[in-house]
Amino acid sequence: MLTRRERVLRTMQGEPVDRLAVSPRFWKFCQAYYGEYTLDTMLRSVDEFDWDMHYSAGGATRSFYRPSIPAPEELPEGVTATGSVTEDENVRHVHREFITPAGTLTDAWHCPKPGRGYGISPAPTATETLLKGPEDLEALRFLRGHLVPAYIDNFVAIRERAGEQGFIYPYVRCPFNDLSYVFPVADCLMLPYDDPRFLRDLLALLQEMCLEDIRAHLQAGTDSIFISGFHISLSVGWSPRFFREFFLPLIREQADLTHEGGALYHYYDDGKCMDILPMLVEVGTDVFETCTPWPAGDFDPARARAIVGDTMTLMGYVDIENVLHRGTPELVERTVREAAETMGRNGRFVIGSSDGILAQTPAENVRTLFDAGRRYGAEVVA
């Protein structure tokens, strides 16, 4: 019998397995069910729910693009930062100013507090972004961040602590997430028309840190590199044409570097994906997650399997809202069975979820997901 780590890894590699890995995105449910999301609580969930855990250890670079005011010793040479934090009952407001040798950058963030009407882990929103236009790009170059050896040490320690109980991977710095942190999303969508050179220059700068992060984790012996693409999803408004023109070359560069280091390239998009799947196959993507079905996405299991064939592992699929949260155990079981039969007969399907399992999901449905996944996951590869 394979270990949990081996089962996830071999399913991702397309190697023979004793059954399909059952490995949904579990962190939100874990946080609500156990009171916190840590490696220890995830390992507890492995014992309780009997599933093939995957766990993200974070990236290796320090980022200045998110709503915190860095300490002086964290800043690059020649850069100073000031700011303020105010808060009311439900929201923290963060204002920041960075003074660089190339100019001053400012931003502001609206950060809802957990459990105050915005869910268990609400996302912050930038009300003012660091970049106002191309004239700020040189100043942003001073905030590109740097590798932090302690972050790599943490990744190695987490992997050793988990052992064979789960699959540990780094969630590396990604130009696609950073793009929407430093420049308004609606304005990003207009850049291919208004200023394509600025968009390319900005992405090239952000890609630099991504590649450094990938190299650092490859040197640390990671089995896979996880790249998040949901900020450039077709669901955000990007067209397949612009995805190919502006983003696919960066994805190819990331995948090539990952493969040169002997690791798997794992790409994540929890929105519409059917029009980008052929492109991801084209650049050698090994794993695609989350295979989000209608209505949140457009994923079609049979058509997707026909597109990717035996070249790519599909991961996810079970609807977190309409099946896991609001559905019955019978619906969960039927969905898992149909997914396994449609996508898993060649062994290249990780039974999972269309995003993070929601905190309010009934535990009975979660148990059914794992029970059905183990049963049908074994049947389809027998």
C-alpha cells in the first residue's frame, strides 16, 4: 500500500497507484472544525478523516505588496516605510508609504476582520494600489522583495514533520497574484489596449521574483511547484487571446524551469478554464486544479479529459457550494463516483474540491467525500 504522500505524488506524475488520491482543499474547513489551521491540525484531520493530505508551506521571498507595514530591518537597502493602521468593529484600514531612490509609492487597504460578516478568512481589498501608472515602475523595482533563507528552512522542516502523512509543496510568489495587488484589476484588463508595453514590463518585473522563488525551492528538493492563476482567470475578464499573448509565455518559462529542476508544475485556476486547458497542455503543465464546474466555472469532465488525455493530472472538481455545502450525502457520493469514472480511469485524477471546502460545510458531507473517494478511487484503477 502506498503512503499518503506517495499516492498524491504518483497520481500527479501519472504513475500507477493503488487508488486515486483523495485530496481536496481543506484549510477553511480545518480552521473552523479544529479552531485553527496549522500543520498539526491538518495531521489530526488525516487521522480523523483518513484522507491524502496536501499542505502548502508558502513561498521563499518577502513580499511588500500585501497590507502590512514592514519593519526597517525587513526593507531593501535605500527604502523606508511609514504607515498607519486604524480599525473599527469590523474592518482594519491600512495606509502605507514607501520612499525609494526612484520615488514614493503609497497604497491603502480595507481588511475585514474574520467572522464579522465576511467569512472565516476574508480577503483584503486595495482601495489604492502602489502603482498609479508606468511612471511608478522603477520605484516598484526597489520593492521586488528578496529571498529569505528562513522561509526555505521552514518549508524543509514542514516537509520533514509531515513525513509520509501528506504531500507538502511551496506556494511560490506569482506574478499573476502580484499583478492585481499592485495595480487595479479593472485597469489591468484595459492595459492590452491602452498600454501593452507597460503590462509586459510589469509582468517581467514580477516574474523575476517568481523564478527566484522556484529556484530556491528546487534547490531544497521540492517535488512540485504550485502557481496560482486565479487572478488572471477568464472569470476575471481576461480573454483566451490575451491569456495566450501576455500570460502563457510566463507560464511556459515557469514550467520549463520547474521541469529542469526535476519537479512537477502545478497550476491553479478556480474559475472558467476550458479555453485555457489546451494552452496549459501545450506548455507542459503536469497538474491542473481546481476543475470548477458550472455555475462558478465551466469545467466539463469528459471534454476536459479528452483535451488533456494522459499528459496532465486533473485535480478537484466537487462543487464546494452546491454539492458539499448545500447538498446531501447521496449527492456528494454520486458526484464523486461520476467524477472518478469519467476522469480517473487512467489514474490521472485527484479527487478534490472546486476550491477550499467551506467552513460551514456539514461534517457528514465531508466524511462522505472521503469515504466515497477512497471506494470509487480504488474501483476505477483496479
